[in-house]
Amino acid sequence: MLYQPLAKLARLILRGFGKFEVIGADKLPKEGGYVITCTHRGWIDVIALGSSLLPTEVHFMAKKELFRKKIADKFLRDINAFPVDRENPGPSSLKVPIQLLKQGKTIGIFPSGTRSSEDAPLKRGAVTIAKMAKVPVVPAAFSGPATFKGLLRGTKTRLVIGDPIATVSDEPGEGKKDLNELADRLVLAMNNLETGLQRLDQNKQPS
């Protein structure tokens, strides 16, 4: 598998060029599977998340279009990515991640980079998967360059991890309303983390 060596190399590159900083890693669940959702603007945030959780490997949900070519398909699967039809999600979109979570694996999901309602369905999907597998969902946010060009310029790169959100409880009536409430909590948590990073970036800027 390519995941471990590539993730270790990526971490060295991020630390060398982007002054990589991970905030809140101590909040990650110490055992068992979990879903982690992170803000998404480009490939750098995927690499940052994957390398920051080492030695834990993240199994990434990726749109099926990326797997069309054989070479890309093999590479993506070697780094623990699996295809999902985001336009027409079906039972198979839930089966693979739920199986991995029940095996104690970590699933990475990247909703839209926007802070509008457009990314709400994918966040709702994240809590649905977590709840069906009876694992927590962890919010995260990324701050830094969207491209390697920006990284090579030495742009500060940060990943902040929030408090895990429990998706199951002993309370009766865990229906659709609860899923919506969980999705709302996830949206709020990710937005707050992103806002916190923006303020941190502003405070670190030279006057």
C-alpha cells in the first residue's frame, strides 16, 4: 500500500514548505472508527488531513468521476480512496463506509468548500453514515493554500480538529429529525472552526 510512505512524505513537505500546524489532535477518538469531515478547497487539504492523522489511515470518499482512468483508479485505491456517486447516491454509497467504520477504520468526507446550504446534503450524509455505524463524527477545518504553487510560497498551513459529535444515544426516537439536528450541529461546528482559523490567520499577519 502507498498510503503510509506517501503520507509521511507529504507531512515532511507540508512542514518544510507550508509550516504545517495541527490544532486539536488530542480531541480525536482514541479507539474505534469515526467519520471526520473537513472543509475542502483543493488537493492540499486532502493531503493535510491524511498526513496529520498518522499512523491512523483515512479512507476517503471521492467522486466516482476521479476513478474513470485505470491508472487513477489504481492509485486512488492504493491510498485508501473509494468511489461514490454524489449525484445519485444509493445504498452502495453507505455500504462501503459503514463496513469500514465497523472494522474500526476512519472515513474522511469533504463537503463543499462553500459555507452555503449547498454542502448541507453531504454533511447530512456524513452524520447518516456515522449514525448507522454507531460512531462519532469529527468536524475539522483547513486553512492554507489550495494549490502546490501556494504551498511552495511558504503559505502557513493549518488543520484544526473540533470536538467529536456523538451520533447515537440511549434516547428513544432516533429518526429523521435527529439526523437533521446532527447535520446542523456539524455545519455549525465546521463553520465555527473555519471562522476561528480565519481570525487566527488575521492575527498572525504582520502589521
